[in-house]
Amino acid sequence: MTAEPFDPAYEGAPSGTTPPSTAQPARDSAEDGQAAAAKASAKQLDTPSHRRRPAWRSPLTRRILALNMLVLLIPVLGLLHLDQYRQSLIDSELKALQVQAETFALAIGSAAVVDTASGEQQLLEDATRQTVRLLVAGTTLRARIFDRSGRLTADSFVLMGPGGQVKVTELPPLETGNSLVRWIDDIYDKVIYGLPGDNGLPPYREPLSQSAQDYAEAMAALAGDADGRVRAGGEGRIVLSLAVPVQRYRQVLGALMLTKDGDSVERAVRDRRHDILLVFGIALAVTVLLSLYLARTIALPIRRLAEAADRVRGGSSGRQRRGRGQRSFITSLSRRHDEIGDLAQALQQMTDALNIRMQAIEGFAADVAHEIKNPLTSLRSAVETAARIEDPKQQKKLMSIIVDDVQRLDRLISDISDASRLDAELARADAEEVDVSSLLATLAEVYRSVGEEREIKIVCDAATQHPLRIQGLEGRLGQVFRNLLSNAISFSPSGGTITLRARRDSRPRAEGGDWIAISVSDEGPGLPQDKLDAIFDRFYSERPEGEKFGTHSGLGLSISKQIVDAHGGVIYAENRFETGQVSGARFTVRLPAV
């Protein structure tokens, strides 16, 4: 029950007095400092904690895209070289050339060799040229025959006509198809040919007057060995050549060198690259879409949560109205079964806790203003009256009232200060294990001397067969029990008994584990049955008869409840009954056991 303002009727007090102004001039420097601080605080609140940006410019979206594309691009770039695949095709082409060359050499050795008068064997040039043209007809192969001296005697790309030799050159195919496709293919060729690959191949050169000395594989064939070479023909092309000896009866008569371009190899590699790029394009499109979806499911909710945090931080009424719609968005996100859902749920709980705290602060400020106003009103009336009367007895009486009001204000301010910094202290302090039995025994020993003055007996009954330990702040918990003991002593009659009892309560908690129940019982008049919950409200005061008004601020039980709540416990009050009559009050504190 909140105390009403004290307004005594003083003898000789003039009626209709108007209280003088109590405002004091403020210093200019203090006003300037407060104004600057308020302006800086307002500016900080109005400044958003993050920049507004469209979704497509989100750094998180870009990082997800870049990471997924990089993971996809690295193996694709490695596959585009296809060095092993290309080399296997070249080896296959060279083996096929060797088989063809050995077959051609066997045919030439059988059809274009004659025995001379001296018994030696030699190649007939005309027959050799004719046989070579017949053998390579219908193919893209170029066949050249070098005699034992290394001189070129036959070339399938050189024909004999009425005007002499005619060199045959194969024309490239006519360009067909879409010009855009050809342009894309040209760019593709430039990019692919620009990749490292053919840099180690020797260039293919063809002098005007050819001989076996110009080709290492031809010289090896004249020595009796088959040899093949791969050369770079320019513009990314390769030239494959293989030379075998032309023999008859194990006698080397010349060297047959077959040459072909590597277009089939390049086409096969190109087709494989096209397939890889096609798969890469499809995979890239799927990756981009999935990355955008993933970024949207991550970046967009986080951005919306940041906007909700800005609205909560703003504090204006318009923002608070928008914040209610934002709260429904946070609630929907909290149903997600992932980390963002956990974040949304934590943000929602934090917002609710802030709202509750703000409401509590507003209510606390209103209660403080009301409670301080009572002694201030009485103090102002007494001061104004003392200034207008001359009776020493009345002045002495008014001075005693002023002293009482000042003491009451000092007590109120001290209790309000303790209550206001309690939350911060409980949040910052580190909890430790507290032995409840030892704490209660110490408090009982301290208060026995206080009880003996009024012939009140204090009994401590803390069970020791099981350890009674809790996790918390020993100083603040001691404050709770000191307040309960002080109240019990105030209400206990002379010759009464106050009992402190602590037991382990086996009733399980919702989070698991046991409770430790600590009770403080007295033999006083008890509590109003309809005020068992109201006594824990701020500034509620229910004091015993005969006690001087204003001795207590009405914050003791409220602070005690705040401390117990911060420790995850509960505190409640009840009356004790004997033979149907109230025989005292009992306050019980239940705290989680360790």
C-alpha cells in the first residue's frame, strides 16, 4: 500500500499560501554540455547501423556467387586443356600412320624395285611416283619417298605435267553457316590457342628443295628405324609425320614419309571442349540460380532483421508502429529451423525483453516521481510555514517534520539508487557456487542479537545431509534473506520465534534438476489474504501498527523479488494457520540447485 502525502495542519499556518519557485539557475557550460550530449545521442540513434543497398548489391550475395562460380570454374579450366586426351589421340594417329606406312612401304618394295646389272636393287622413280599416287588416292595423306642418298624422288602432292611439276594444294572448305557462330568460333579458337599447350612443339618447315636431311624421322628411316614426329603447323594446327624404311630382302632402298595434319585430333579435342563448355554453361546457370536463391534466403532475411533492429533502436512512435508489422516478420522467420530462425527468435525475444524493460523503466520512473513527491510536498509545506510563524514551539515541531522528511527522502533515494543499478550489476557479475546452509547460519547468528533485544528467538534449520548449493551472487542473495529476517523481526511479537528452514525440493524443474526451498516464518499477525502478491510491488508498504511512518521505502520486497528472478527462482508469501486462525506469515524462496 503506497503511503499518502503527509499534509499536517499547522497552528497559525496562513491559508491560501502559494509555494515559492524552487527552480535554480543552471550554469551555461552545463547546459551547453547537456545539449551537445543530447544532440550527439540523437544523431547516433538516427544514424542507421548499416547502409541501405539493393539486394543485387549485397556483399553477401556477391561472395556466394563468386565462391560457387570459382569452385565450378577451376576444374572446368583444367578440363579445357585436355592434354592427356589430346596426347592419346596423337599417339593413336601415329600408330595408324605407322601401320599405313609399313603397308605402303611393303607395296612399294614389291612393285617399284628392280635389280640392276650389277646385282643391286634400286627404286624406279616413275614406278615409285605412280605407286605412291595410287596408294594415297582418296586420302588426306601426303607421301614422300627419299632414296638412299636422301634425295626426294616422289611426292604425292607433286604431279608431272606437260609444263613440268605441279604442286597440289588442298583448299580449305568454304565457310558456311551463321556469321555470328563463325565469329564466336573464331574468338573461341583465339582463346583456346592462347592457352598453354603447343608451345613445346617444333615448327613445321618445308624448304623449296627438300631432302631427307630436313626431316629427322626420314633420316631415322634410312637408318632402318621407324620414327614419328609431331610439329606445330601454325594457328594452333599440328602436323603428324611418320617415316619407315622401304626395304626388299632386308636391304634399305629408301625412306617413305607419310604426313597428315592433325585436324581430326583438333576436331575431337574441340568437340570434347564444346561438350565441357555446354555442361559448364548449364551448371553455371544452375549454380547462379541456386546461389541467388541461397543468397536470397540468407542475405534478405538478415537485411530485414537489420532493418527491424534499426526500427527498435529508433524509438519514435512512427517507427514503433512500423515495428509491429516488422515483429510479425520476425515471428515468421523464427519458425525457420536454421540459424537464421534462431537469430530471429533471439532478436524477437530481445525486442520483447527491451519492451518489458522500457515499460518497467517507465513505471519505475512514475512510481519514483510519485513517492518522492510525497515527502517533497510535506517538506515544502513545512518550510513555507516555518518562514511565516514566530512561535518557537511550532517552529521546533516543523523542524522535526523537516528532519523526518529529509531522512525519508535520503532513504528513498538510497533504495531507488540500489534498485536502479541492480539489473546492471546482476548482468555483469560472475555467478559462483553459494553454500545456502552456511549463509543462513551466518545470518541467523548476526540477527540473534537483534532479536534478543525484543526477546525474539531465531532458529536456523538448514538440512546438512544433502549439500545445499546454488549458483548465484552471495551478496545479493544475502540481501534477500536479510530483508526477510528484518521484516519478520518487525512483525514478530515479543517472545515469538522466527524459523529459517532450507530443504532440497525433489520436485523437478522444467529444465531438469532439483530446487532448494528456503523459508522464513514468523509468529506475527500475518498478511492480508488479498495482498499476498501486491506486497512485492514497488513502494507497497504494509507495516506493523505503531511503527513510525516513512521508516521504510516499500522497495525491499520488490528488490528481493528482482534478485530472485535474476537467479531463475521464485519467491512467494503465505499465511500460517493453526486451529483455523492465522498464526504468522511465511516467505519462501525457491532457487535452482547445483
